[in-house]
Amino acid sequence: MLRIEETEEETGKMVLTISEDADCSGLPAIGETVCNYDEGFLAGLLTAYTGKPYDAVEVNCWAAGDRVCRFRAEVAEGR
């Protein structure tokens, strides 16, 4: 379940939350983020939708002990 928490129209920055992530919801806390695929998927989705190159980085993760996967996304500079 994807939810947009914050968005800045001028810069394109976003904070996105995935609350039911099939990759890692329910994983034990191992102290690190594990959603590398989701980072690339979200970046690709935003790039295709906006026509601008995006990067996405996971900042909270089930496997890091959080109960949600949260990502920061922004337009990639210099591409």
C-alpha cells in the first residue's frame, strides 16, 4: 500500500510510505534496510511518470526495526 506523505511541487521531492511491502513486511529486525529493489522501482516509476530522472532512498524499513518502509525521492541532479 503506497502513500505519499509529503511532496514539494517546486522541487519534486517526495516522502513515500509503503505500509504493506511484500518484500519485507514482517521480517525480523536485523538493523538494516533491505528494500533495494523498491528504491529502484519507485525511482523508475517516478521517472516514467514525470519525465524527470529520480533517485529514491529508503530511510525507514521493517528490517531496521521500523513498522513501515519509507522512502525519500527527489529529482536526480546532473542527469
